[in-house]
Amino acid sequence: MTTPHDRRYEKHVPAVNGQDIRRSHDTWHWRDSQVHLDRVGAPDAPVRILLVHGAGGNSDAFWPYAAHFASLGAHVTVPDLPGYGMTVTDRPERIRYDDWRELLIDLLRAEEDERPLIILGASMGGLLAYDAAAATGLAARLIVTCLLDPRDPRVRARLTWHPLLARLTGPFLKLVQGPPANLRVPIRWIADIRHISNDPGLVREVVRDRRGGGGRVPLGWIRSYMESAPLIEPEDFTDTPVLLLHPGDDRWTPLEISRPFFERIGAHKSWRLLENAGHFPVEEPGFEQMMRAVKHVMESTHD
């Protein structure tokens, strides 16, 4: 099945040369949502990748990356989490962070097959990917660009567009209960979307995308995220190897706020900086470094 797609992001990401990458979509019915799933690459590819976006992302923003991963020989699935992209939810004002986490866990279990699976989480999707791997044990490898634990005050200070807002957000959100929790506000009122990329043109695209960084989220979702904790502590995450591919010039969530959580992980782990790359990593040489690292992980899962 095919569907029209928003192509605004393609011009900002290096193109895949010399290959015609297959792209289609499915709709997966989950609770009160019709979840849009982008499918990229050959369905019978030897490796599967689940690509997980964060706040302000969607499958169209991740399509250029999925196309590159497919060109390396993976079949890539990119779900639009409720509130973003083309996923339709009956009660969008009631979406909470736990819904995102539970959706990913259920999706992994529903789509399990014999092929090795890599879960790749970007931005806030890094900890979502971590939780999905921890809850299911179905991932052969976990790759993340960030590991943002909202319990850490250093993380809270960087997620919002001003450190003072981070200090005020906690006490304010404790008051958000009942009907006020369902009030939907622009995500850019809270999150530092202006630093989602180091390319001003790409930032404008994200902010104008009403299905992405230009959209709205319920205050209850923000509260549920800020009060969330990982499903297991990192010391107890011991079974799935982890690769942190952190943008080297990330002006939103720098390496030092992901390193504390990463260093506590009990599983085999490694990391590398993507040189010159911003939070939305499109710059060289970081982009090519990311592709080489993902290719190496893919090859190692079916040697």
C-alpha cells in the first residue's frame, strides 16, 4: 500500500545514490489508535530495524534515514507514535508517555520473527528504545543517539528552552490533573525545538510540521514524561549490547547529559561521537560515520 508523504525533510539529508528504495505503509490497530507504520526496504531483508522517534519527530522526518539503513540491507519499520505523524487516535488529549512505551512493546511482540532485530532510538526515542528492549528481550542490538533520563536535573535543564523553565515546570505540572491535563499546547512552548538541528532551514521545517515539531501535546503527556522512570535501572540492563552514536555538536542535548545513564548500563556497550553533527544528525562527516557504524552492527548480528 502506498500513501502521500511529506517530503520536506529529504533535501536536508544526504540522498541515497543509485538505489530505488521501496517505501510502503501499514495501519496497525492498537487500543484506540490506528498506528501508521512506515515500511522501508526489502521485506525479506536479513535484518530488521525498528526506528523510534522522539518529541517533534515522525516517520516522514525519519524516512531519509530509513532509506539509508534499507540501502545497507535492512527492512526498516518506523511507527508514528500517537500524537505525531499520520497515526490517528480517538482521544489525542489523553495520550500519555506510557502509551508510547506500551505501544512499542506490543508492536515488538506482534512483529517478532526469526530475523535479528536492531532497535534504533533517536533523541527522546533513545530511552523509549531502551525500555522496549528491556521489556521484551527481543532486540539483538540497541543503538541510541541519546539516553535522556528525565529524573536527572541536568536532563530537565536541557530539554526545555530555558533552565528557569525547567525549574518551574516540575512544580507547575504537579498541578496538572483532571481536565487541565488534557489541554494540548504547542510542544515548542516547552521543548527547545530551536536546537533540534544546527541547520536553520531544517529547524524551520520541523517547526512548520504540524505532525511533528509544530504540533501540540497534552500537558498530561508532558507531566507523565517528566515523572517517568526507565522500566529497569541501567545496572540491570545486561543482555542487549548498546551502541551510543552521539552527535558531536549537539546544541540541545550534549553528550554529558547522556553519559551518566550510559555508563551505568550493565550490558556490553560502546560509544562514538558523530563529528560535526547536530541533534538531528545530517552533517558530514558525522552522517557517514553513523551509517558505517550501523552497517557494522547489522553485519555483526548475522555473522
